[in-house]
Amino acid sequence: MKISYLLLLPSVIGFTWPWQNNDNGEDTPDEDNDRNPYMPYQTQCPSAPLIREASNVSESEKNYIEARYEKTNEALIDFLTNVAQLNNFDAEDFINEYADDHNITIGLAFSGGGYRSMLTGAGSIQALDSRYRPSLSRALGGILQSSSYITGLSGGSWLVGTLIFNDWMTVDELLYGKGTEVPIWDLEDSIFNPNGINVFRTASYYTNIGTGVMAKSREFRTTLTDIWGRTLAHQFMPFEGGENVTWSSMTELPSFQDHNVPYPIVLANGRYPGTRIVNLNSTVFEFSPYEFGLWDPTVNSFISTKYLGTYLDGGVPNDTESCVVNFDNAGYVMGTSSTLFNQFLTRLDEFDVNALLKNIVDRILQRVERGDNDIAAYRPNPFYNSDYATVDSSLLEDEQLNLVDGSEDEQNIPLYPLIQQGRDVDVIFAFDNSGDTETEWPNGSAIIHTYRRQFAFQGRGSPIPFVPDTYEKFVDEGLNTRPTFFGCNASNLESLVAISGNEDMEATDIPLIIYIPNNNLSFESNTSSFKLTYDEEERFSMIQNGYEITSRSNLSDDRQWPTCVGCAIIRRNQERFGVEMSRECQRCFETYCWEPSEDDSNLEAVQSLADQISSLTATEDSSSTSSDSEVSSTSEPSLSSSTGDSTTVAALSTNEASLNSANSETSRGTSESLDSQSSDSGGTINNLLLLLLISFILNLF
Ligand SMILES: *[C@@H]1O[C@H](CO)[C@@H](O)[C@H](O)[C@H]1NC(C)=O
Ligand SMILES: *[C@@H]1O[C@H](CO)[C@@H](O)[C@H](O)[C@H]1NC(C)=O
Ligand SMILES: *[C@@H]1O[C@H](CO)[C@@H](O)[C@H](O)[C@H]1NC(C)=O
Ligand SMILES: *[C@@H]1O[C@H](CO)[C@@H](O)[C@H](O)[C@H]1NC(C)=O
Ligand SMILES: *[C@@H]1O[C@H](CO)[C@@H](O)[C@H](O)[C@H]1NC(C)=O
Ligand SMILES: *[C@@H]1O[C@H](CO)[C@@H](O)[C@H](O)[C@H]1NC(C)=O
Ligand SMILES: *[C@@H]1O[C@H](CO)[C@@H](O)[C@H](O)[C@H]1NC(C)=O
Ligand SMILES: *[C@@H]1O[C@H](CO)[C@@H](O)[C@H](O)[C@H]1NC(C)=O
Ligand SMILES: *[C@@H]1O[C@H](CO)[C@@H](O)[C@H](O)[C@H]1NC(C)=O
Ligand SMILES: *[C@@H]1O[C@H](CO)[C@@H](O)[C@H](O)[C@H]1NC(C)=O
């Protein structure tokens, strides 16, 4: 097979991996000319402090959003007038009248789920994009232009990153190339073997990746995530491999400078030192163009994204003359949000692989267990000894910050940044392309987890509307198969505000959520999160299906869809300023809104749910065996009304697929998905072994 062929290759043709030489020679790569473009380097520190308290959005973000409002207000007037075509409604008057008090602020959130999520999400983007002409008459064209924020995690972060770093190209341009540029999303060959059978080109691809990661590892801790991020970048970046492209450099792109893009944010979870599990107390880190950090009480600070990699103690660089830049490689950031491949690593031993390879893999796996090499290492930890946490937190005591896939806490839709009060979001489009069920369809898990987290310690203060609070209810009501609006009536959300303990908050500050789940409209889009290759037709069908999900089958399922979306968008400002809802919108809300029963939404019921969640976490906490962390191998209360081992499952599995080593039933599910993966992608497992092998040669472990 390809892998064994490659193994033999060096000895057959006298080939040496280029970095093998570099290692012995004590060459100094300090001069800038010799510096590998992937390698972080020292530069002058800025005069402003690098760290700030997470009390509000940053000045830079505020300025961006303010400038962006000029675009979104105009686009929204267009959408409401020409696409939504609301009856007896003067969009221009409405938008301008309240512009001094509150501009309508829209956020788009794209869930995790590997390429499934990226491609389905791309179809959704197309349906929201006024640059794609058919969307003006058959979908929601103009929402993309009206949005202030776009968030992604894991596979969703690939979508967001690809669009941004290709200077806000349309999905069509990405797929079919623009002028002479290479098309970006060529998924015919696996990311681990991008040139198919051509081993020479494959070797040079790995040489490029290997040399860069090796260079970084001279001064910084590198992990598998570095390699993963580099392979992702090769697929998503316009320039050869994107090795010199940093996340913060997006601010220099023309589309960003012109405020033509929604402000992008991608997420990763923090993992406490020495633990594997992430629960309701999870820490949700965000990477925005200007800042990296989190709102949670355990850290409650942000650092300038550009200066990640700088040694900071208590927020102050230990060498005030020199700060590190180029650590925030864009591929590395996307890799951090999607450390999914960890799952492969821990399961590879189940496959029939050749003895030599197995030996190597075993050795690597031992080290992975020991060294936690399945995380993204942010070392130095920017928040080391920093001052703004409001509780004791071991995250601040470690010199290394460990980040993992943004879906590991099961909040698989990146809602969290959008429910921060400082961002003033009115409406969130939540695109749920999770693979929750055995057949890889969403079952509400993602949004239910964010709903419940508002009652746990870390999530207090940023409420989201009521949703059905078990999978069964969610699925029974069919909410997993069609778009639904949550939180239509702010006056029903008072109890959530009361429980949040947030005194500055009004119920109208809680965004309305337009939830849009993955579903089969024209294509069985429930592909495995681990499917790594898509031929052109599959890719096209996935995107078209995503388009149809978002456009309600090109409006053929409901001609009123754009109107109803329009009603949802103006709803909060109507409530805020006491404007009556139209008859037309009332009918829409009857169709699309989900409301909890009075019994579930009154203060008493909410209080009791909140108590239940805190007491359950507390009990589990005390029974925890691991002592060195606050978030140890505990789990959250079961979300499933069926009893049994669902609690452990929820705690141990990621949302992507139930990859749970402690539960035999789920492991069966997993090997099935890996099996089907290897047959449909023609050797993905071998390609993964290749990746491991390269890592081994690089001596990363
Ligand atoms: C946060 O910033 C916004 C926009 O500048 C401002 O309206 C709001 O008062 C600020 N909130 C706090 C708590 O400072
Ligand atoms: C609303 O947007 C306009 C730009 O169209 C801006 O001038 C105004 O300050 C914004 N209002 C608020 C409250 O941010
Ligand atoms: C990265 O390198 C490419 C060519 O190798 C160049 O065109 C591009 O401007 C560079 N980008 C940055 C951010 O330096
Ligand atoms: C800053 O801290 C790092 C890690 O402890 C160390 O390697 C480096 O030499 C320090 N620099 C200065 C100027 O103290
Ligand atoms: C729903 O999704 C969760 C999380 O992925 C999973 O643990 C649970 O088994 C699923 N429930 C059903 C009924 O599919
Ligand atoms: C996709 O869904 C269909 C029906 O729900 C199911 O038969 C099929 O096995 C699923 N495919 C995968 C890869 O799970
Ligand atoms: C919103 O809820 C309140 C209180 O339950 C109710 O009085 C009001 O009629 C509702 N408004 C709409 C538009 O449904
Ligand atoms: C998926 O949708 C297509 C087109 O509507 C249909 O032919 C197919 O049977 C559906 N598959 C499943 C499993 O429902
Ligand atoms: C939606 O429109 C596309 C063309 O843009 C077409 O290929 C597709 O079949 C349509 N789907 C439905 C369900 O009408
Ligand atoms: C969450 O954190 C709070 C405060 O540190 C603690 O009281 C609670 O027990 C924690 N819950 C879990 C599940 O770790």
C-alpha cells in the first residue's frame, strides 16, 4: 500500500528527509532570511498593555462593528424591502429611526462536524449571500451582508477561515476558482495525501510541513496540532500552504479593511492540566482577529492575538523589549479549533496494520497518553499569573495552556461569543450540522448544552432562550428536521434574566435564535465527521443540500420563509421600542416559534433546574478521582430522559461522534464509522499512519 511504499522510498532512492541534516548542524536560524515562515519570532513590544480584563468588547472590535453597521444597516434595508417584502413596513424608516439607540445586530454561527459541516455550511452561506443572484429570489440573499458577526468551531472554523483568508470570496469562486487561481476546496484526495498516488509530490508536501514544524519546535513546544493545522492550511489558504499567514493578519485583507466581512470568531475549549474531560464548567476560548481569550470567570481576560507566544507573567512580558509574533498561524488556529484527529490516534490500534508500523504507532501512542500530545499547546501560557480571574483557577498556574476541539464540551454550535452582552446581538442564525445520532444527524444536543450551561457556574450571566431540555423532546417535536425560532417573545424570558444574576440585563438583550438543522432535502448529508475525501459530485450535492436547508428548498417548502426571517430579525427592536407586531409576522411566529410551557418557564421551574444543575455538578465533583483540577472526570446531568449510562456517554464523547473508550457500545459505533471511512476514502487510515510516521520522524514526541 501507499504507506509501505513510502517507508521504503528513502532507502531505495537514497532520499533523505531534508530536515534530518538541519538537526545536527548547529546552524543559527536567527537571521530573518533564514527564518522559516512558520516560525514565531521576536519583535518590539507594543506600548499598550497586552492583556486586558474581559469587561466588554475591545476598542478595536467596537470600531470595526461601528463601521460595519453602515454596511449592515444598508444591506438590511435592502433585504427587508426586496427579499423579505414585509407588508406595510418601511424598512428604511425603521432602521434609521432606532439607529442612534440600537442597530439590529445579526450573528451567524456554524457548528462543528468536519467537512460535513464545512460543506453544508457553505451551502447555507450561499443562500444568505446577495452576491449569488438566485438567492435574492429563492433564498435569503442579503443576510450575509447584513450580519455583524460570524462564528465557527471545528469544521465550522474551516468554513469561516477559508472565506476570510480568501478575501471573502463567494462559495462559487472558492469551488471553481477565480481567474487563474487554484480552486480551494479540492477534497478529492485526503488531506493527508494531497497528491494522491504521486508520492514525490506528497513527500515534498510533508517536507514543507515538516521543515516548518521542526523550525518552530526549536523554541516552542509543538504537538500534533501543528502538523494538523499545516495540512488544513494547505487546503484552505490561497498561497502555497499559508505557512506565513497569521490569524491576526486578516485585518490587513482588503475585505476586512473595508468592513465587508462579519467580524469572525472561532472557538476552542480549554482543558485543565492532567484531565481529558470537559464539562458544563468548560472554558470557552475565542480567537478573534484582534484578541484571544475568554469571558468566563476562570480567566476573564483577553490578550492581543498577534502577540500570542510572548512570555508573560501577570500580563507583563518578562522581557519588555521583545515580544513574540507569528505564533498565531491561521492554520494552527483552525487546527486548534478542530483537534478531532485525536480520536483517530487513540483508536488506531484496532486496525489491522503491518507490524513495523504498529510498533511505531504504539510507541507514539504511549507518548501521546503520557505527554498529552493530542492537544494544542499554547506555551507560554499568555494568562500565566494574570490578574482578572474572579475565582481560583489552575489554568493560570500552568506555564502551558492546553486547548482542544471547540466541540469537546458538546456546545457544538459556537453561540457563546454571540450571547455576550457587550456584543448586543439581536438574532443568531444557528446552523447545526452536528452528528449527534448514530446516523450522524443533529438531535438538539448542541443548543441544549449551551442552554444548560447558563445555569452552571461558568455560563451564568449570559442567558440564551428556552429550548426543549432533552433530546427526546427535541426530536419528538421534529425540531431536528426544520428551522425553528427560539425566544420569539422576550417577555417570556424574564425568569432567565432573573436567574442569570446579571443586573444590567433586559429580556430584550437575549438574542432570538433561528435554528437551522442539517437534514436530507436532496442529499443524504449525514456523512461521517471523519470522512476526509469528497469527490466533485458529493461536494456539490452537500453544498446544494445546505442551500436547500437554508432556503426551505428554494422557498418551495414555504414561500413566506424570507418574510418570516425578516419578522424575526426586527422582533427585538420592535419589543425594545414598543412597536406592534404585524398580522403577517404573527402568522409567521405561529409557524416557526417554539415556546416552553408556563410550567417549564416560570421562575420556580427555572430556579429548580438551575439548582439541579449546580447540585449535580457539585456531587459529581466530590466523587471525582482526579484531584488536580476543577473540571475533572465529572460529567453533567443527563440530558436524556432514558436512564443508564448516558451521563458517562455525554461526558466522555465528543459531539462529533460517540468516541468513547469507556463504553463498548459507543466504541462499536466508532469503529464502524472509521471502517466506513476507510472504505469510502480509499485508505484514509494508511494516510493517517503516514501522518503519524512523519510526526515520529520529526521527533515530535
Ligand atoms: C460596553 O461597550 C458598549 C459599547 O461601547 C457600551 O455601550 C457599554 O456601556 C459598555 N459596557 C460596559 C459594562 O462598560
Ligand atoms: C448605528 O449605525 C450607524 C451607522 O449606520 C452609526 O452611526 C450609529 O452610531 C450606530 N448606533 C449605535 C447605537 O451603535
Ligand atoms: C506569504 O507568502 C506569499 C508568497 O510566498 C506572499 O504572496 C504573501 O504576501 C505572504 N503573506 C504574508 C502575510 O506575509
Ligand atoms: C522569559 O521567560 C522564558 C521562559 O521562562 C525564558 O526562556 C526567557 O529567557 C525569559 N526572558 C527573559 C529576558 O528573562
Ligand atoms: C443525542 O446526541 C447526544 C450527543 O451527541 C448523544 O449522546 C445522544 O445519544 C443522542 N440521543 C439520541 C436519542 O440520539
Ligand atoms: C444517513 O441517514 C440515513 C437515514 O437517516 C441512514 O440510513 C444512513 O445510514 C445514514 N448514513 C450515515 C453515514 O450515518
Ligand atoms: C408574549 O408573551 C406575553 C406574556 O406571556 C403575552 O402577554 C404576549 O401576548 C406575547 N406576545 C406575543 C406577540 O405572542
Ligand atoms: C434523501 O432525499 C432524497 C431526495 O429527496 C431521497 O431520494 C432519499 O430517499 C432520502 N434519503 C433518506 C434516507 O431519507
Ligand atoms: C433549488 O435550485 C437549484 C438550482 O439553483 C436546483 O438545482 C435544485 O434542484 C432546486 N431544489 C429544489 C428542491 O427545488
Ligand atoms: C464549577 O465551578 C464552580 C466554581 O468553581 C464549582 O463550585 C462547581 O462545583 C464546578 N462544577 C463542576 C462540575 O466542576
